[in-house]
Amino acid sequence: MTIWQKRVFNIVKNIPRGQVLTYGEVAQKLGNKNLARAVGNALNKNRDKAVPCHRVVRSDGRVGGFNRGSAEKIELLKSEGVKIINGKIR
């Protein structure tokens, strides 16, 4: 695991259940809002269930990718009370 991944994972571990951040918001918390794609790449490599990467979504409201598939990401978010309509956070 790289230092970058550790930094990303530490931010994501602090997203409360039932809430989400965008990839850009995570990048902003790391000091550079332009690194949203790098945040996504780091999360795609996550295999630790203690890192709730399903709580990170796209800035346009769509749920985005997930290393176990978007359908599972949607189910996890719904189970936490996040409202999703037509693949978008509401």
C-alpha cells in the first residue's frame, strides 16, 4: 500500500454511515481538488472492508464505480439509508 492510498483510506474511514463524499471532496481534504481521479484509482485497489469506499460518489450524483460492482455499491448505500433514484444520490 502506498502512502497516497493510506492517506485516501484514512479520509474515507471517517465518512459516517449513511453519508457520502465525492471523489473531489476527498481530494480536497487531501489538499488538491484536482486529484479526484487519483482518489478513485486508490479506492479501486482497496480490499479492506474497514475502508467504506462505497461512500465515495461522483460529483454529478451518480454512484460511480466500485471494485465489487456498482450494483453492490448501490445496495450498500441503500442499506445505510442513502436515497438513490435511477443510480443517483438524492
